[in-house]
Amino acid sequence: MADPKGFKEAVKAVIGFVQQDHMSSGVMPKLGTAALVAPVNSLGAFPSYNARKGTLDGWERIQWRNGWRS
């Protein structure tokens, strides 16, 4: 590694951003990836049907099954 000290500083900065972000520090630890089902599906970015589609019909069942409702 060319700059170990610089790398460590960059890692600390990224960790700080992650810890300050509402989704990564609050929602995701509490609800897990189920919290992303609705927003990702609504954006058309939910890989489904062997990645042939970007949305999943019936996505609500996945979200509910994991114990979270929007």
C-alpha cells in the first residue's frame, strides 16, 4: 500500500459518514435489507426473474414476511 496513513484516514472518514447517515445507522440495523424492498422496487432496480426485470410483482409479501411494513 502506497499510503497506509492516508488509507486509514479515508476509512475513518467513510465510517463517519456511514454512522451519521439515517439509513445506514438507524434503519438498516433495525430493519435489515427488507427496508429497501419498496424503494428499490419503485425505482425499477429490484433484480428479479433471473435479473430479466427490475421490478418484482408481489414485493409486498417479501417486505411483510420480514416483519416490516411501509
